[in-house]
Amino acid sequence: MAAVIHVDMDAFFAAVEILDRPELRGKPVIVGGPPDSRGVVSTASYEARRYGVRSAMSCREAVRLCPEGIFLPVRGRRYEELSRQVMEVLRQEGSRIEQVSIDEAYVDPGDGDAVEVAGRIRERIFSETGLTASVGVAPNKLLAKIASDRDKPDGFVVITPGEVDAVLCPMPVRALPGIGPHTAGELAALGIRTVADLRAYDRGLLNLSFGRRATELLKLAYGEDDRPFETVHETRSISTETTFGEDVHDWGILRRQLAGFAGELADRLARMGMRARSVTIKLRFADFRTVSRSQTVPGGVHGAADVVRVAERLLRRVERLDKVRLIGLQVAGLTDRPEPVQLAFDFLSESKEVEPRT
């Protein structure tokens, strides 16, 4: 493959909110929940990011950093709607796409000129949705992702084979996809802060410090990536959860929350034309102990009534229902074919999982 295109929507959730409410343009928009909640930030506009607000940060920390921030709830269905429009543009312009997330994908330009295809994609996304995307073109997926991140928002960067060393060497190692803050800290302790430092570091000492990871780190440093396109992804499960503002002790509140979740997941199953073979609920308590209960359902479930009936049955099997901090619901084992139901007995399996306190 001569080139890969990486398309990354700019602050996607926040951008959709601003698209629907133009009066928010230029303001620090934070999507994720009320400022006094125990939820986390899903996306922040670039104005909010200037205050240090980042995805996965607690909303309470976000409001501390950005008191003037405008906090908005997540509107999953609206984001999915815009995502489908964006991905349809990519399918029409490329020969293959690999969707990585709701707002990110790789595109194989096929026999077309990669730069021209990328330019059309960028223009069409804006003209057809009103949203901007940052686009990168490079010899492989790793470098294309680096390219799309270099000039955000609304960027368009091309990295040719001859430019790889000039682009990579000055970069901090933390900017390489696949190197998180922990690994970056370990590298910094060895005096490795840039990609050039990593390339120049003694191979034997790198192996002593990182073992098998040393080879992967060096591949990143040299921009090597032989991952193929993965154009088919089987969706095995869908889920949703929420963190309560105050600990919940009331069965009725928990049941109503599960009923709302069941409706949401049933709607998504209907749009996908699927049914689910199993249902799982998750509860996290004030002391951060987390339990889950799962049930396999012969014949599967697809309607909201079926999902909530199983979810309530699982809820009754939880020994403790006080001080609930978080509740979640998942349907898994998705299939587009109904399974035969065994008539004589209700063959149900239950599993319990306990996570350690963190």
C-alpha cells in the first residue's frame, strides 16, 4: 500500500454540541456531566483545553481548572448520527476503511492519489456535516496518525517517506502513539526525552530496562508499522453506565436507571438488526468494590422489556444494594440470527466478578 489516510474528528462531542448550539462557539465547552458530579470528561473544546481540561479527567477537577466551563451531558445518539455521516463519506472516497472509534478511522485510498483523496474527504466532511476533521497522509498507519495530530484542529499534514526522520526525531517520545505517561516516565529516568534520544540510546541497556518492549519502542521511534487494514470488526457487546451524583440506596432508582439503559440498548440493537445472548449488570459501591452479574438467555433478547426483565432478575441476586456509586448494563454475544430455545428447562448461567478496590 503506497499510503494511508488517517481521519480524526476535532473535539468531536464538543464540536457536535457547538454545531447544534452556535452560541457556544468560542466558549469552553466540556462534555461529560454536571460540574459537581463524579463523572468524567468525555471531550472538551479547544477553548477548554487551554485551561488544562482533558478527556478522562474528573468533572470536579475540570471545574477547578476551568470555572467558566460550560458542562453538557453526553448525547450518544446524536454523536452516532454524525459519525455515520462521516464514515459514509470515507466509504465513498476510499477503497477500504478501518473505523477505530466513533470519530476516527483509517482510509485506504486504493488506486487514487492519497493526497487528493484526503483533501476531498476533509472538504466533504465540512460541507456535509459542518464539522472539521484533521487528516494525515503517510506511508503507514502509525505515521498517518502522527500526521493527523500535528496541526489540530482542522489540520492537513502529509508525511512522505523522505520526511520521516525529520518529523520523528525532534518529537517527544510521549507524542508517539503507544507510549503512555508511565512508559514516558521510565524513558525520562534514562535521559530519553525525544525520539532522537531513543534512537541513540544503547540497545543493550534498553533491553535491560524494557525487555521485549525495547523492540516495540524502537519500531515506534523509526516509524515502522506493518499492521494490515482490518476492515471487518465484529461487535461483540454494547454497554452503557452512569456514576450517580450521590450514593444510591433505593431499589426503585436502580430499577428505573436499568429500565432507561435497557431502552437505549434495545434501540441500538434494533438499528443494528441484532439480538444478544447474554445480559450483564455492573454495580460499583462507595468503597469502590465492584461486582457484576451475568446471565445467558436461550434464544437471546432484543426488546427493552426482555432486557430489563433479565437485568432486574440479576439485580435481585446482588447481596448488597446500599451506597451504589455506579451502575451499568451490557448486552453481549450479539448475533443477527435467533437461536433455538430449549423448552423443558430455563438453562441460565450466572457469573460473578469482583474487582479489587482501587
